[in-house]
Amino acid sequence: MRNREVKPFASAVGLLLGLLCAVEAVKVNKHKPWIETTYHGIVTENDDKVLLDPPLIALDKDAPLRYAGEICGFKIHGQNVPFEAVVLDKSTGEGVIRAKDKLDCELQKEHTFTIQAYDCGEGPDGGNMKKSHKATVHIQVNDMNEYSPVFKEKSYKATVIEGKKYDSIMKVEAVDADCSFQFSQICSYEIVTPDVPFSIDKDGNIKNTEKLNYSKERMYKLTVTAYDCGKNRASEDVLVKINIKPTCKPSWQGFNKRIEYEPGTGSLALFPSMHLETCDEPITSIQATIMLETNHIGKGCDRDTYSEKSLHKLCGASAGTVELLPAPGNSANWTIGLPTDNGHDSDQVFEFNGTQATKVPEGVVSTSLKEPFTISVWMRHGPGSREKETILCNSDKTEMNRHHYSLYVHNCRLVLLLRQDPTESENYKPAEFHWKLDQVCDKEWHHYVLNIEFPAVTLFVDGSTFEPFLVTEDYPLHAAKIETQLTIGACWQGGSARMTQYFRGSLAGLMIRTGKLENKKVIDCLYTCKEGLDVQLPEEVASAVKVEFNPNQSSLSLEGDDIESFEKVMQHISYLNSRQFPTPGIRHLRVTTTVKCFNEETCISVPDSEGYVMVLQPEEPKISLSGIDHFARGAAEFESTEGVTLFPELRIVSTITREVEVDAEAEAEGEDDPTVQETVVSEEIMHNLDTCEVTVVGDDLNGDHESLDVDLVQIQQRGLEMSSSNMGIVITGVNTMANYEQVLHLIRYRNWHTDALFDRKFKLVCSELNGRYISNEFKVEVNVIHTANPMDHANNAMVQPQFINQVQHASVDLSGHNLANTHQASVVPSAATIVIVVCVSFLVFMIILGVFRIRAAHQRTMRDQENGKENEMDWDDSALTITVNPMETYEDQHSSEEEGDEEEEESEDGEEEDDITSAESGSSEDEAGEPEDQQSSSRQQQLEWDDSTLTY
């Protein structure tokens, strides 16, 4: 009983003691650790030890109790903090902060974070651990002089004028990558090159120590180094070039006097490196004029050199324009006798010296001009005599000397005379219109256009309008039934039958257009140059410089007050020639400059700068015409409504030849240095044509029974025109080579009386740029195949076969044919003998004729081969009839060995000619592949002609 009572009591006491112990333990760790609120530290880059102020010490009032009074660690708070805190002594609370890795001052100079201390709690397990407040730590990373100075530029350049001492010619600058002020600063510069008349200060300014002489030294090369404040020298020294210029003269610098322009390359910058040297004189404004002199090229500049009629079409002018000064030719024979400049101006220019004139044939221009009408002409004229000089005149052809209308020059005035036709009212009407113009006598090319809609007359000169300063009146002409004569270069006096008032100067493109006035758009297009000046203004200077062009863009004026902007505009001025084949030669350039200064007394004067653009010779195109140049057709085709197509497979190709430099593989031959060789390369190009002319070789066309036809609708659809005569066809108009090909494919030759016709020859020539580039002469020969039909005649013996003239001696395989004549028994022997004699005689004649024609054909073929042509023969033998002589049998031919040997020799001669032309061969392709013995057998067979139609 007692033991049972003691056990519960002991358990209660033990529980009470445990509770008392727990309460006592809780009371042991009463206080938090304590640290300073702020720390400042210094650490040297590339080192991990941090010096703190104050030192890192944590205190705990629970000391000296174990655990509760001890400091177990420090905790750092922050993101990506490169430091750690370590406890050195738990009992004293002393600790240190150190870097985890090497620090780089250049990446981060300062670091800031927070730190806490914590004690060891109440036991080894750290239970009931207490933390201090958070303290802020600022750590500065000290720099080491690990970097050397580096110059900002790889090299420096400057230009000075001789005879002057400068306070500063230029400044060099180096930088140091160290993070500290001490080591990142450049403390000094030094010129390493000895014995040079230059010095440099601590800021990098270079100056000359004495006056420099251009004749002594034109350029100095200096080596400069730098030191930072830690005495580190620059990693690499820098090169400084100082150019010495002679005594300053205001002028444009960087101007090339010769500028080469390659055709087809677009615009070419004229002054890409140009700048104005003002010799340090302050400028308030600047003006410049750039002149491109093209007056000696063509008609004042490089323009398209097509015929004036073609140019009108290209510019959009409607039909009705008549060209009075076309290129001399078969269709324009009235200009053949007029002197030209022989292509000096790359255009069709006619020169008049006061003794030449020409009459325009009737029908070219209507005798009475239908109003409104336009007269246009290019004219170059200088000061001359005081007499009238007639450009164009329409006057009485006989009896009288009345001028119906004329255009002439008198005392440097341009005058239009226009007399009205007889009317019911005999009132005065305007008759003469006078313009006083400097252009008439300045010896330069100008474009004149007169739009006449009576009584108003408007004159355009180079696209600008001019009003007449004087208009005189006169009565209308009296009625007279007299024909008129239109002349150019003088005026025809019908009463005395002579020319008078001769013109002295040059004319081109004289045109008359009736029924409609020329509009301003077409006039501007006709005058527009294909070459000139151009400028693409940069956006940043577009408003700083004023730019103006003259109408034909041969002159450009600039005005501005900022030299830098002005120079940028000058550097963007370019030359442009849009022609595919421009006129080669020199175009002179002149730059005239005027400046204004703050001090007018010392203001500079800029001399003119002169140079030239050399337009190189364009690669000349070689226009080649090729196709079938020899063929034959049956007479029926010539007589049909369609006729025979002359150029069914014509091809027009244009090529240019270039010389290309290539490196020869000299190493393969054992040489060290490769050599440069020039190789000629031919390449095909595309361009327009303006004329193709088909002419007859030999006798002119006889309109009674032959003609050259072409579909006019097809020609008009392609914007082309056609004129024809008894000499052939001329197709004109600026168009592509492909369109000309298509039109030429349509040309057909017809002949509806071919009895006496055996061949006809034609020639085709095409050209570009008004005859500047001309193709080869492509000749075509067509043969007529005549077919004889025995049923057409009652007595065939009285008619000669027509096809004999077209067929050469041939060898035909007659094996397998029955040559017996069923009618032979009805013929009396005397008649047979006569026929045999005649046949043999005729056979000998035909052999001689055949040999003659074979040799003639052979000589013609050899000539064609020498000319580099590939002759093709297209022989239509569908209508050919060969008849075997019924007087001889197949057995008789084999019985005559001598006659067979002769025949074999003739056949062999004929076979040799088979290699020359297939049109003169009677053998088929199948016979060419037969064995030799069969060919010999075939040669022994005698070929006879059908002499039933022979007349004897």
C-alpha cells in the first residue's frame, strides 16, 4: 500500500522539476545581439580583404553565458552581393567581411548592403536564436593602375599653311580605362620623333615652334605618346601627319580638270571631293554658277539624232507633219545636192554658204497651207549681210515674182511673210511679222517654232515664247492662175527664173505641219537635251542653298551663306547623258564664284575653275541581218494574190564588242608573275531601229506586172510608216528590232506575168539613229520554177519546155521502169531517124548548157562563201516533169558501152556539184546512201528530156 502511494508522488515531483527547468532555460537567452548601425569599408581590386570602420564586432548582454552570450554568425542581405561575413571569435563577437571573388573597380566602384548578427541560442542546436538589427555597410573598391592610355584615333591629320605660326594646329586625345581619378587621368603627352619643329602640351595641343616652309618639307610625320598620372605609358603610340600647304590662295580645291564619262553609266558626280578654300576669311554669302558648254555638240547639246519626223512622233505629235529637209535618199532626192556637215554634229545638218538652195518637189507639201499650221526649224546663224536670207519660200513658179509665204532672216531679225489669198474685201491685213532676237545672230543652235493661226502668230525659241515687235500689213494677193514653187535656202523668182536671197548658215529639221498647231509639251520635248547637269540635294541642306537651272540644264546657279552646306551641294552636282549611244567628245565645265565678306576691304576673290567632261566613245553596235538568202518557188506562187514572202526567217541581231582584261595563268608555265591579256568579248544588246529599206537589185519594179506588198495595218499598229516606189520599200519610225522583224516578215513579192522571169534579187538594209549605225546588206535571190504541161498544146513538138533553164544535169535512178514506147511502130523509119538525130543534138546542147550553169553556180557559191554567208536553197521540185525519150529502150542503153562511159563521166561531174548546192542536184537523199555499185549502175542509165514540145 505504501509503495503504491509513493510512485504517484514521485512522478508529480519529477514533472514539477521539469517544468521549473524549462522556465529557467527560457529565461537564459534574454537579449539580442548588438552591432553598429553603419559600417564603411575599403577593398582593393584584385584583393578580398575589406577594411571596416568601425570594426565588425557584435555584443550580447547574455554573456558570459554559453550559447546565449556567444555570436554564431553574420548574415548579409542583398542581391548578388560579392561579399561574405565570417565570425573570428564567438565569445568576443569579432568578425570580418571579405570578397568572394576578385573585384573590378572598372565594373563597379561601390557596393552597399545590410548585415545582421545572430547568437547561438540556448544550446548546441541553436534553439531560441536571437538576431540583431540590420546595419548598413558601404564598401568602396580602390583602383589599381592596371590600364595604359589609349588614343581615341588610330592616326591624326592636319593641314597648315606655310609661313604662319599657330597657337594650336590640332589636338590629340588619349583615354585611360582605370576607374580612379588618379589612374584614369592623362597627365602628359610627348612627341617621340626627334628634331621636329613642333611641340605638344599636357592637354594634347600640337603647335609649330617655327614658321614652316612648303619648299623645304611638304609633310611631317610625328609619333606621339601619352602618360597617365600613374606614369603608365600609352599602349600604342599614335601617328600624326601634318601637311604643309603653300601660301593660301582662295579657290576651289579637289577639282579634277578631266572627268571621264562612260556611256550608259547614268549620272556621274562632277565634284565629289570639292571644297572652297577661303584662307580663313569670314564669309557672309556665296554664289556660284556651273556652266556645261555643249554648244559644239549636235544642235546645241546631245539630242536624239533620229529624223525630225520620228522625233515628232516620239514626242507625241499627231500626224500631218512633213519633213522638208530629210536625209538624202531615193525617197528624198531633193536634198541630195545640198552640202552637209558629214556627221560632224552627229545629226543630219545642212550647211548653206550663200550659193546653195533646193526646190521641194510638187506634192510634198500642199500648195495652199491649211490654217492653222506650224513651221519648225533648227537654225545656226551668225551676223551676215544686210540682205534678206531666205530659209523657206513659196513663190510664183513662172511669170511673176510674188512671194506667197516665206521665212527669212534680215539684219538679225526673224521675219515671217504670209500673204493672204484673194478675197472679196480688198482691206489691209497683217502680212509681215518681225522678231528682233539675239539668238538669230549668235552663231549657236536654236530651235524655232511658229504657230500660225491667222491673224495670230506665236514664236517659240528654245521653248520660250516671243511676241513680234513689229507687224506690217499689206493687201491680199491678186487672183492669178500661176503655180507656186517651194524652195529652201533661197527664194525662186518666177519672172526671171532664178534663185535669190540666199541663206548663209546651218539648218536642220525643217518641218511644216498643217491643220493643227504644235502644243507646248511637244515643243519642250523636241528641245529637251539628253545631257545636262543634275543635282540631288541632301535633306539637311535642301533649304540652306538656293538652286536654279536654265531650261536645257546646261547651267546651274547656287546661292547660300553656309560654306559647309554649299560644299555639300557642290559635291552632289552630276553630269547625266540618257542616250544609249551619246555623241563622244569634250564638254567644257566652268565654275564661276562670287563671295561676300564681313570686311569688304579684305574680302577674297575666288578665280574661275575650268575643266571638261570627256564622253568616251560608245561601243558601236554591229547590226546583223541574216536568214534565207536564196530560194525558189513555183511561178504560181508569184502570180497568186499572196505572192512570195521575201524574208520568212529574217533575224535582226545587234552586238557590241568589248575588250576585257584577263589574267593569264602564268604560274602553270613556270612564271612567277601572271601577265594581263586582252580578250575580245561579243555580247548581244537591244536597241531601236529607225529605218529599213528594201530595194530591187537590177531593173526597177514594173508596176504593170510586179509589186512589193506589205500589210499597212500591221505597220500602222506598230507606229511605223511606209513609202514605196519602183525601186522598193522604205519603212521608217523609231521602234524595236523585234517589231521591225515582224514587219519585214510580212513583205511579199508578186509578179503576175512570170513567163519571162527566171530570178529576182532584192537588198535589205536597216539603220539606227538616222544612219549613224547601218547594218550589213542582206541580199535575197528568188528563182522562178516554170512547169511545162504537155496537154496545154495541141502540138507539143512546137513548144520548148520552160523548166529547162532552171534544172542542171542530174543522175536519176530509172531502174524498174519500162521504157518501151508503145507508139514506136506507128512512126516511119525516116521520121525516127530524124528525131533521133535531133534528140542527140539537143542532148549534147543540154549537157554543154548544164556544165556552163553548174560552173556559174559554183563560182557564185564560192563568192558567197568568201563573203561569209551561208547560202540556203529551198527548191520546190513538186512541179518538175522529166520524160524519158521513147525512141530508146532500156536494152539499147546497155548495149552502147561507149555512150554509157560518156554518160558516167557526165554523171560524176554532176555528183561533184551535189556538194555545192542541193538546188542544182537531181539526186534524192535516198540515192546518197546507196551502195557504190548501185550508183555506178545508175550512172550508166541515160537521162533523156521530153522533146515532144521541142521546136525545130
